[in-house]
Amino acid sequence: MTTTTSTTTEPARTPDGTPLLEASGVIMRFGGLTAVRDVSLTVNSGEIVGLIGPNGAGKTTFFNCLTGLYIPTEGSVTYKGTVLPPKPHLVTKAGVARTFQNIRLFANMTVLENVLVGRHTRTREGLISALIRGPGYHRAEARSRERAMELLEFTGLAAKADHLARNLPYGEQRKLEIARALASEPGLLLLDEPTAGMNPQETRATEELVFAIRDQGIAVLVIEHDMRFIFNLCDRVAVLVQGEKLVEGTSEVVQNDERVVAAYLGEPFEPEAAPATAGSGPAAEPAPEAAEESAEESAEEAAAEPAGEPAEEGAAEPAAETVAEPEEGRDPEPAAESHPEPTPADPDPEAGPGTQEQENDR
Ligand SMILES: Nc1ncnc2c1ncn2[C@@H]1O[C@H](COP(=O)(O)OP(=O)(O)OP(=O)(O)O)[C@@H](O)[C@H]1O
Ligand SMILES: [Mg+2]
């Protein structure tokens, strides 16, 4: 396989962007399996960066390394020049929010309550304040609700604020995940397959939403199998194949790279034999198949999971103020990925036995 160093085709910095996230030499091993091999990636302010690659390429594992769910075997991850802590809720607090490949909402809470949970890292009111319910608590709660409603307006879900999350159509559940992530007021948003299972109209709307998020000053790193979505959206795209970064560059560079075509076809790259068609070849359009596969896999994963598995925040109470240090420190992702022996980042010893909320992965 071609090595990263010899194949990176574009500089990691846009002209006016300053580096926000800098992952350097990230390696993630699970026993004998190396899922991420020496991957470096920078996301600059104002950028939308895509991360693509065939199933099992290590994209989600890389996200997990960025967000404190996994402690990389080697390498470092900094945000605004500071090393990110190996705890998901601290990463969120630092300004990096994410959504999950397998939707993780509080199914039996309302849409508004789900967004309020996402605000807990930005509220100061603690347990005592919540218990005595003084003026500070009420002010903070009112502000949280106001902001949560703004975010529901922004994501087009305001009319469904009082609906139970589990009753939302699939596409809206994905939007709600984004609204919840935005509730932590991030500077960088990581989206893991935000359009999986969506119809073309919903996908198009999500594209607009991501542009709008970027326009609000939030940089975005997005994993997707839908190549049209990725190439329309992204300033820069990195391609992972078997854990390695194969190519990085503009959409045009990546979709014209013959190695990307070969990787998606599962073929070893042979310069003479590989087709050089840009935009119309398999590299430009592997999305429908890949997305379907992904949706099917997600369904299988969900079916394999025990009912009642807690969502990542692990909080049963709706109000953000009542969610003191929720279970983001737990590692929900290994369960979602159905791996028997995950290597989680330091599970939170204070994590409770779970909530009554049933994770509604699809
Ligand atoms: N916790 C874990 N324990 C063991 N192996 C794991 C774990 N998490 C991921 N892997 C393995 O790492 C590899 C990369 O998986 P990952 O889920 O990151 O791929 P992906 O690129 O996100 O794929 P997809 O497009 O299907 O979502 C796979 O071989 C997977 O089985
Ligand atoms: Mg994945």
C-alpha cells in the first residue's frame, strides 16, 4: 500500500484558516489489529473537511481517538494548541462536539429535552443549585431553553420540540443529534455519517445545514459514504484506506485520484490499468451502495445490542442543569460497534448502571 507521506497531495492549511484540530501520527491498535495507522490531519477554522474511505477503513475509530472515547496507542490530538483530555465530556467542554454513526438519542425524552441535555457542559448550575432551585437556577434554565429552542429553529425541528425523540422520522433524529451537539457551543463539530439512511431531499437539506453551521463560525469534520454530499460540501477531503491516509486534497484532487477508485473497488492499485475518469467513475458514485451497506450494518449492530443500553450522556433527567457530569466518560461506541473487546478510554468509574432511556440506533 502507498504510504501516507508520499501520497498527501495538498497542504493541510487553507489560506486564511488557523489550525483548530491537529491530529498527529495517530495510531490505534486493538490487540493485533491496527485500525488507524499513523494518521495526521488538521482542521482549520472556517473549514469543512471530509473523511472518506471504504467500510472498516478506520474512520469512526479515528473520530473516537479525536473525541476521547479511545486513547490512541500513539500520536497526539490538540485543539487550539492544547492536548485534548482523554474523556469525552472534557473534549466536549473544550469545544469539540460530535454526532454518532449509530444515532444516540434519549428516545423517551422530548426533542427539546434532548437538546437541553447537550447544554450541560455550558451551564454552571450544579446539583445544589438544582436542588434548591434558586433564582440562579431558574435564570440558567430559562437561558438554556431559549438557546435550545434557537437551535431547534436552526435545525428545522422547532415544531417538534415537544415530540418524543423516538417518534421522529429517521432523518429528523439525525438532525436532532446535530442540534444536541451544537448545544454544547462547539468550535468544531464532528459528524459521523450524518446522512446515512436519508432520502435525497433530506441529504440536500443536511448539506445546507452543514454550510449554515460553518457560516456560524464552526468548523466541521464529516465522515460520509455519499460522495456527492462530500464533494459538494468539503473544502478538503482525506481518504482512509485500511487505517492509512491514502490521499488528502480538494474534492477535485481526490475524485480524480486513481488510487481512490481502486480502493473503493477493493482492487490493488495498478497505474496503467486503473480508470482515470473523474466524476463519473466509481469513486464519484459509490455512495448509494455504500450508504445502504452502512445503514444495514447499523441495523444489525442495533439489533445485536441489548435493549436499554444507555446513550452517551447517560442522564435520565431532561434538564441540562440536573445532568452533572453525565456518562460521557463511559464508552458507548465500542458497544455500538459490537466489538467484544473494546479498548475504551478510561471508563468513568462514576458512571451509573445506565438509564431507562433506550438508545435508538438504527
Ligand atoms: N473497539 C474495537 N475493538 C476491536 N476492533 C475494533 C474496535 N473498533 C473498531 N474496530 C475495528 O477497526 C476497524 C475499523 O473500524 P471503523 O468502525 O473505525 O471503520 P469505519 O471506517 O468507520 O467503517 P464504516 O464505514 O463501516 O463505518 C474495523 O476492522 C473494526 O472491526
Ligand atoms: Mg464508521
